[in-house]
Amino acid sequence: MPVRRANRKGLIVSCAVLAVGLLLVLGDIIAFRMNIELYSHASDSMQPTIQHDSKVVAERIEGSQVRRGDAVVVDIPQWEFRGSVIERVIGVGGDRVTCTGDGKVTVNGKPLDEPYVLNGVSNGVHRDYDVTVPPGRLFLLGDNRIDSLDSRFHLSMEQGTVPASAVSARATTGTGALVPYAVPFGAGLIIALAGLIGAVIAWAKGRRRIVPVPSGTAAPHNWP
């Protein structure tokens, strides 16, 4: 019967490399699940930036991390929405947000540059407002100002502002949020594959075929 012997040192090293690669992949998957969510936006309110029923990659953040201009996933039960929605942050705590007859939105007295709004319409519903955002709260508008039930329609409730703590994630339309996870995931797969191949090679090279000689039997003699 053949006897198999492995090159133990090479096999151990290759198995260790395989384990490192698998740990990288597993850790990356866990980090992705903790920090990234895929959100389906079932509304026209963020057109043209986000289309109706499109899938959006969103990075989980806390309210303190919200920046002016962010498109955020926010849960606003006081607005009688079912589930979370995506709106754009126009003003943060301390900002004065205004919109008058000319339809131009200003923040702290400066006209707001909004290349993201649909067809360049920054008001759309002809509602004037002058809001000073309280600390820890946000003033939100949709990018489709003609079809968005945003802060403009809830001015009687805390001037249309919502608590920053209601934000669960920052939405993105690109793949930038995935890059920090794609790189280690790919590296982990490559390392794991290298370890697997090394283990197979080490095992194959360590094999030896030994033909045992039965006890009491003379070895064969080659006669001339």
C-alpha cells in the first residue's frame, strides 16, 4: 500500500496563510454589514439624483456626523411617513435658511448653489420660509422641489426641522462608499487562494510512494 508523507513545514505555513486570508474576508464582511446598508428609495422626491425605486448604497452614521448638503436616510414618524426616507440636508443647527418670492434658497444670507435640483427649480411650490435651525436639528429638502413633502410642508412643527438623531445613514449614488470594503475583501480572497494553492502543492510534493517488502521474503534478484 502507498504511504503518504506531507511536507509539514510548507503545509503549516500555507494553512496559516489560508487562515489569514479567510479572516480578512470574514472581518471585511462583518464591517460591511455594520457600516453599510442598501436602501430602496420608493419616491420621486430626490430626482434627478436618486430615481424612483432605485437601490442606494448608504453609509451608517450618527447625527453628529451629518454635514450640510448630505443626502441622508432619515426616519421622521412625526411627518407621518412610513419607514425611512431620503432627503437633503439644507441647514444644520444654527443656520438660517430662507426662501422668498424669487424662489432662491439662501443659507446664512448667501444664495445656495444647488446643481442637484431637478430642472434648476429650487422652490417649486412657491412657499416662502425663514427658519433658524435649532441646535441638534436639521432642515431638509428633496432635490425634486415640485414633488417632495419636506420641511417646507411641516413649518408648524419645530419650523419643519427634524432631530439630527433621526438620521441613520448617508446616501451615495456612487461606489466610493464600497471601496474601503472591496479592497480588503479582494486582498483576503487572493491571500486565501494563495494559501490554498500552497497547501495543495506542499501536500503533493511531500507524498512518497513506498512499496513494503513482506517479512521473510527475499528481495528479487536480477540474474544476468
